Amino acid sequence: MAGLPDIVPEFQELVAQLPDWLQPAGVALAGAVPFVEGEGAAAIGVVGGIHPVAAVAAAIAGNFLAVLLVVTVGVRTRAAVVTRGGRAPVAPSPRRQKFDRAFARYGVAGVSLLGPLLIPTHFTAAALSASGVSRARILTWQGVAITLWTVAISLVITGVIAFAR
């Protein structure tokens, strides 16, 4: 299995091999992968020669669709576990305690917007789902975070490329 440092060049190669009209789909696929996310996928597309607007839109779509899947499964799983009951609560892990402190301090918006600095949006969305936050709130704030981070990083990358020429 390839390590994380190997995955970006592999996605760049994959996108380059696709016909021009299908390259945004390759960028969207990269955006769905944790740790690559929208930011990395947009970079793959922009560096690969895709128009920045198309690369950003595809990267955001891929990242958001993956988060949508995680949230949908997470909310349903939580509902099944909570309604089942019957077991004693398990003590939260240190990581879970850290997330709970951040969630209590910053709320859904703060955790969603600041989360990408530490962990992938997929993981943040799963933790929010497990905490009982509504699907709509999670998706709204994750969508805002994915869009802001992807656009911001893409602007930096596009500027660096323009400056390097």
C-alpha cells in the first residue's frame, strides 16, 4: 500500500492520463480521499494544467460528497447505537476528550473551520456525527470549511505558479 507522500504524485499521474473532459472527475476523486481533501485535489488539478476554477469546483465537490457519505452513515449509526441502549457507557479515549473540549469551546462552526488544520474533514464530520449534531448543521459548516480552505489554498498555489513563470 502506498504511503501518503506517494498518493499525490499518483493522483497527478492519473489525472494527466485522463482525457481533458474527464480530468475534473479525477480531481474530484482525489478530493474524496482523506488527507488529500479539497485543498490537495485542487493543487493536483491546478499544477496539472486544469483551469483553476474547474479544479477548485471539482475538488470541493469530491471532498463534500465524501463528507456527505461519512455524515449520513455516522448519523444513522449513532441513531442505531443510541436507540439500542442496554450497555454501560464506555470511557472516552484521550483523543475523544480532546475533541469534546474543542467542540465545547468552539462549537460546530469553530471545529469545522479550524479542524482542517489538524485532521481531515472526514474525521471531523464523523466526530460531529457521533456527538449528536444534526446532519444539516454538520453539512452546512463542513461545506463552508471545505470551500474556504480549498479556495484559499488554490489562490496561494495559483499565485505561486504565476509568480514562478
